[in-house]
Amino acid sequence: MTSPIESAIFDLLARRDAGKSICPTDAARAADPEGWRRLLPQVRATAVGLARQGRLVITRHNRPVDPNAFKGVYRLRLPLPEDAPAESGEGERA
């Protein structure tokens, strides 16, 4: 069973061109327009889980990051054929 957050992420990404990303706040707003701010930690946790499964890519500065080690502002997109597993610590760069 998929969560409302997971559904929101994939519904939004399905409407985007290949290689285009969404902001995590977009997914939170789609899942709960009134209380979206409280969902942001759940969006992040869901994104990390999906990235670990290879179903989603978390990016910073338009580059894939390690879902176990990123910090700061991030975006979400579907995997591309050229995506390679991110190196640990890549998300530490500012």
C-alpha cells in the first residue's frame, strides 16, 4: 500500500518531463494543502526510503546525492539511465 506522500511524489513527477524535478514542499502541499508544513519531515523520510530502493533520486545543485548523507535544500526526480549510485558524503558540499 502506498502512502499519500508517496502517491503525491509520483503523481507530481509523472506530470514532469524526464529529468525534471519537484520540490519536497510541492509533494507536501499535494498530500495536505492545509497542513503541508507538518508533513515535510515525512516527505523527506519517504524520499530517502524511495531513493534507497532506487525508485527516486534526491538531488542537490542538480546532482544526485547519497540519500544517507545529504543536508540542506534538495529536490526529487525520477531516476535516469545515466544515474550512477551517489558517493557517500556527496551531499555534504555546500
